[in-house]
Amino acid sequence: GGRGDRWREDAARRMAEVRGERLRNMLRRGCYNEEVPYPHFRLVLLDGSHKEAHRAEALAMAREAGADLQLVKGAFGGEGDMAVCRLVSKEERGRVALERKHTERKNLFKQKAMDRMKTVRFGARTDANSMATKAKQLLSILKSGTRVRAAVLFKAEAEKRTGRVLGPKMLGRLLDPLIDEGHGHVVGEYHTHGNAMMSVIVEPSAAYKTAKLKRLDAWKDRRKNRGGAKGGDKADVDDEGMEDDEFEDDELLEDDGEDNDARFELDCGGGDAADAEAEAEAEAEAAEPSHEDVLAAVMRR
């Protein structure tokens, strides 16, 4: 009897965990209208008032108001536990969906950035100066908030045969000072890649990872502001151009008619001075010998 009771309790606990995870996923992605799985719940109206309603009644009210029915809080069937839904407008639903999409993309970008890993390799016969250089490189990577795979390579046959003993010692020489100073910690165990390499993953400290997340947020904000600033500058330039055109038109309208007529005659080649200049050019062209006349004179010679 006792064993059966424990089995039923474990099964009920596992089912509750599964239902809870399913409900959290449903609320995370958004549950609307016919997707609401509860037949009876507490409904929050558009004006802020609330009442108990059935799903069919709530859907009818949502259609009548031109809104959507959204699940806000789930219920597990306990005493006094009731799901909560609300009516949301189409605009608010679109805004929430857009914000959720941006948040998911930002989180995915952060996750990819945090999952990146760099590798620092060195040989089993690396001298002390080269090991110090490798330690500086590894420390620089850890301070940037990036995980590091430290790997020691075995090239000679003797090194390959003793790699399982030599590898942890070489990696300890490189990593122990950094770990003792709190720059990071080793994740997992040592991994052997055949008999040619042994590696271990070093995770940066929480302070370095937090600083990296802040830098990522600042970088995304700068890109967003830069894109908005470019659009704003373009709009400002267009507005300034429109204002300049309007100002020039106002100046032309303020000129009197005589000046405008004189400017028009000069631009079009009108007026006495223009006529005299045109006649002089025509006489000069007539006085110059043509190409045929020059050719005939040469043939006569």
C-alpha cells in the first residue's frame, strides 16, 4: 500500500510539472481566443471591470467589441484556483507580439554571443615565456566574457603515451593562477581527443559575463539609435530643402514686375544689346571664308 501511494504521488507530481511547463510555454507565446483551454474563468473587460464568464460568452463579447480574448493566468484545478483572461484590443495584441519578437531576437543574439568559445592551444614542450604569453591571452579572453577551451597538444610519441598524466599538469600550470585569482572556473572534466590532445573548458566569472551582457545591450542600443538618427537626419534634410525652396519662391514673389521682365529678356537673349551682339556675330561669320573657298584657292595655285 505504501509503495503504491508513493508511486501515485510521484506520478501526480510529474504530471503537475508537465502541466506547469506546458502552461508557461502557452503564456510565453500567447494564448488567444479559441486556444484558451479553460471552459470557465474570471474575465477582465476593456474598462477594467471583471466578472466570471464561460468561454463561449467571453468569445462572443470579444467579437462584439472587436477585441481578442487572452489568457493571463492559468489554473491547476485547486480549490479557489481560477484561470484569468482579459479582453485586449487588436492594436495592443500586435504591439505585444512585436515586443515579444524583439525580445526573443535580442535574447537569441545574447545567447549566441555568450555561447561563443575561443581556443588557446599550446604544446607539451612550451617554455615558461610562451606559457606566460598564453596565460595573458587566456586572461584577456576571459575578461571579455567569452568561454575558453584550453588545449595541450602532444606531438612526440613519448608525449602521446604519457598524455593522460602530463596533460592535467600542463593545463594546471596554465589555469590554476587564473582560477585562484577568481577570473574563471573549470567546467566539466578534462577531455581527451585520442592521444594527441587534451582540453578543458574555462568559464569566465559572473562579473565578466555580466559586463559582456551590458556591452551587448549598449551595442544593440547604439545600432538602434544610429538607425533612427539616420532616418531622422534624412527627414531633417528633406525638411530643410523644402524650407529653402519655399523661401526662394517667396523672394521671387516679392520682386517687382519690371525687374522680372528685364531678367527674363536678358536670360532669353532679348533687348537691344542682345540684338546688336547677334548681328555682329552674324557679320563676322559672313566675313570669314568658308572651307570650300579655301580649298578652291589652293587648287588654283
